[in-house]
Amino acid sequence: MTTAEQEYDVIVLGAGSTGENVADIAARGGLSTVLVESELVGGECSYWACMPSKALLRGSEVLAEARAVQGAAAAVTGEQDAAATLDRRDGFTHHWDDASQAEWVESSGIALVRGQGRLAGEKRVAVTRDDGTELVLLARHAVAVCTGSRAAVPPVEGLADVQPWTPREATSAKEAPGRLLVLGGGYVGSEMATAWQQLGSSVTLLQRGPRLLPNVEPAAGEAVAESLRGLGVDVRLGSEVRAARREDGGDVVLTTADGEFRGDEVLVAVGRAANTDEIGLDTVGLEPGRYLDVDESLQVPGVPWLYGVGDVNGRQQLTHMGKYQARQAGAAIVARARGEQVDLADWSPFVATADRRATPSVVFTDPQVASVGMTTAQAADAGVPHRVVEYPIGSVAGASLFADGYSGTAIAVVDTEREVLLGVTFVGSGVAELLHSATIAVVGEVPISRLWHAVPSYPTISEIWLRLLETYRG
Ligand SMILES: Cc1cc2nc3c(=O)[nH]c(=O)nc-3n(C[C@H](O)[C@H](O)[C@H](O)COP(=O)(O)OP(=O)(O)OC[C@H]3O[C@@H](n4cnc5c(N)ncnc54)[C@H](O)[C@@H]3O)c2cc1C
Ligand SMILES: NC(=O)c1ccc[n+]([C@@H]2O[C@H](COP(=O)([O-])OP(=O)(O)OC[C@H]3O[C@@H](n4cnc5c(N)ncnc54)[C@H](O)[C@@H]3O)[C@@H](O)[C@H]2O)c1
């Protein structure tokens, strides 16, 4: 077999949302750039994660909002058309065709190589192309590993053999299974239980720990569990699955200390594993299979030409944070290629400080959970002097107009020494769009005394800000 060689300034391995953005910044910075992709350009978010999952949830959300408004509720006389929702979902994934994203890559002056790439020593990437030929890419300046993550399947006896759903099947299924078992009550488990229960499945959710969404404020997980139960989901907390089997008739059976649970399918949603096992890390002295260890500019310590960006470094596994890291790492790659100094201080143009200090996220359950920065528990663990203020969102006029009997909670964690916000969590209907105000306050470290002058419009849900500040001031 003949092996061709090509040289670029920057090689980006993996064309998910993160890799696309690293390549874009590098190309805009005047560096010749190549993207290597083994599946679909756009990665998980476009085809098997954010976009299809939110499309599956949106129909139920709109109906719930209409049912919560006297007068409008009378117009909701039928059920959701599940087939039409799945069809709309298929539109968002472009029927799992990446032609438009590939077109964008090429129109941005970035070369695209389709195939399986792996490091082959210093600044070298060997690609087995889709047609079976080999191509060796050489990088003058940098290689950015953006290979993302995949679903982790826990070592439960028999689980791998039942061919469980991963988030890929849960977001791309062509019909609702009659009975769906969901293993894991984090982001994916909570969202997918919400979606499929309302698309016709009978869902049982098994969560190992004492509450859903363990990484956010406890009130959020409690509200989501209560709402899922209201929708008819069988939510089992403290439930450890010990074994799994598929019976002749097709049933999946999960065994726990509380007995057996049966379903037509089981979704495994217990977190992610890094896609680093088969990318040649051993050829540059690194251990395969683990999240890539990186510094604040996303550079791998001791290997200055190598970067690990997005899900693959395990810092924050969210599309917007991967894209943020891509902007920071991309700027660092361009600056270093020009021989410029890269400032590694917090909040510089080259570092991903928000990963540690101000990561926003929205769980699109009913109620939504929108949070940024530290939770109460994280502030306590970090030993920061702080006070927690809480206020029921339903008590503000805007919320009562938004939905009859609006129920929700806002929680702010305030640094009592510096009088700035460390973190904010909103739990309630329609709070996703409130979150960016909190993100700006946390990132900007806006003093409470100045925040007081940020007057929310009446009557909007944003008036929750005024109530939180009044509660803090006492
Ligand atoms: C069900 C679900 C819902 C989610 N919803 C949201 C949400 O609403 N909002 C949000 O912010 N985040 C969400 N996330 C998280 C989000 O999907 C990820 O954080 C994001 O996709 C990470 O992007 P990435 O580019 O780093 O990795 P990926 O999207 O995994 O992209 C990596 C790319 O690298 C390619 N690749 C891997 N190995 C190789 C190789 N050897 N050679 C060539 N190519 C390779 C892969 O094919 C892939 O295209 C969700 C996740 C799941 C599972
Ligand atoms: N809306 C969003 O932004 C969104 C949506 C989906 C996923 N994501 C991202 O994808 C990541 C992965 O999501 P995820 O839900 O797979 O992981 P997760 O870390 O959010 O949740 C995993 C859950 O599984 C539970 N668990 C672990 N082992 C278990 C076991 N053996 N049995 C039962 N329960 C078990 C954990 O207690 C936890 O609650 C998220 O952390 C998030 O970064 C984001």
C-alpha cells in the first residue's frame, strides 16, 4: 500500500462541534488547517445529543406551557403527534447526513479528510481513509485532539450482552418502545425519561444515588423527580442494578436489591468515557483510554504541540464549553505559531477560566434546571465564606402570568467577603433564557451593590433578581 504525506500548520482530529471551532479559529488566524473525521462532521451534538434530544422534548414542553394557562388550555384537546415530533427531530439531524456541515468546512478554507486518525509520533497523524488508503499528515505547529466521548457502560453482569440503548439510540429511535428502562438519573437519564414518557413509552428510571441530577442543587433533582412521577414515570432512587439479561421473548430484565424490572429496551446513561483508546497516544508517551490532561490553554503538559479540547479532556462535557475551549485553544495555537507570548493568567484570551469558575448549563426537563457557577455544596467544599439565598419564582408577577400555579425556585450563592455572586440556579418553567443574566453577573463579578441597579422589567420572570437581592440585603 502506498502512503501519501501532506503537511499543514494545524491538524485537528475529530470534527465535532469542538474540532470544527478549533479549525475555524486556526484557519481565520492564517494557518493551513486540516480536519480529520471518522463519522459525521458535526459530531454527537448535531446527530445524537443536543439537537435531536431537544427536538424530542420541545413538543411536550409547548403543550405543558399551554395547559398551564387558563383559556389556552381549552385549545389543547388532543395528544402530541409522536410521529410528527420524530419527523421534526429527523429534520434537525438532516436525516444523519452531514453534507451541509462538510460544505461549511470546505467553504471556510479548511481541508477535510474522512477516515480514522491516530497519532504516529511527534506532530504526525496517520489516517486510514474511508476507501482503505493510508494518509500521513504532518503538523508544522499543532495537533488538536477533539475526539470527544462515548457512553460509558458500567461493568454490570450481562449488561453489554442485552445490547442496551446508549444516548445514540435514545436520540435516534424511530418509534417509542412500549416499556423503557433508564439506568442513570443524570442529564441524559432525566431528559430522555421526560421525552419518551410523553412520546408514548412507559418509563422506569433507576438512579443509584439518593436523588436525580446529583451535581446541581438538591432542590432541582427533587423537583424533577416529582414532576417525572406526575407524568407517570416510575422513579426509583437508591437503586443499584446488579445484573441484566434479555429473555427469549425479547424482554430486558434488570435485577436490583428491590426486585426485577422489565422493559422492551434499556437506556444506559451513567456518564461518558473518553475517546482516547485508539488514537495513538502511546506513540507520544501518553496513556490511552483516559481523559487527556491539559493546562488552562488546553495544551498537554510536556507535549507543547499537542492540545486536548472538548469532551476528550473531561473538564466540562457541554457543547458550548467545548466551543469556548476551542476559541481559547485556537487563539493560543495561532499566537504560539506567530511566536507571540501566551498569557496563562485567569480570564486571558488564551485560557478556559470559565470551565472552573462559571460554567452554565441547562437541563431541559420539566421544570428546566438552569445553573451557573458554584452550588451551595461546592462553595462549602471550597471553604469560601458564603450565604445562600432562595426565593420561590412563582411569587413574582411575571411567573404568575407565565403559568397558573407556577412553581419554581431560585437559589443564589453569594461570596460574603467580596459581595459577588459565586453561583445561581433557577428551577422552573422557561428559566433557560434567564440563565445568561446570571452568567454575566458571575463572570463579571458584578458587586451586589451595583447589581441592585440592574432593574428587571415588570412583569417578567427576571424580577426574581430583585427578590433575590432584597432577600440577601434583608
Ligand atoms: C443525549 C445527550 C444530550 C446532550 N445535550 C446537550 C445539550 O443540550 N447542551 C450541551 O451543551 N451539551 C449537550 N450534550 C453534550 C454534548 O453533546 C457534548 O459535550 C459535545 O458533543 C462534545 O463535542 P466534542 O466535539 O468535544 O465531541 P464529539 O461531539 O464527540 O465529537 C468528536 C468527533 O471526533 C470524531 N472522532 C473520534 N475519534 C476519531 C478518530 N480517531 N479519527 C477521526 N475522528 C474521530 C467523532 O466521530 C466525532 O465526530 C449532550 C450529550 C448527550 C449524550
Ligand atoms: N442539557 C444538557 O446540557 C445535557 C444533556 C445531556 C447530557 N449532557 C452532558 O453529557 C454528560 C453525560 O450525561 P449522563 O447523563 O450520561 O451523565 P451524568 O454524569 O450527568 O449522570 C450520570 C448519572 O448516572 C448515575 N449512575 C452512575 N452509575 C450508575 C449505575 N451503575 N446505576 C445507576 N445510576 C448510575 C449517577 O449517579 C448520575 O446521576 C453530562 O454530564 C453533561 O455534561 C448535557
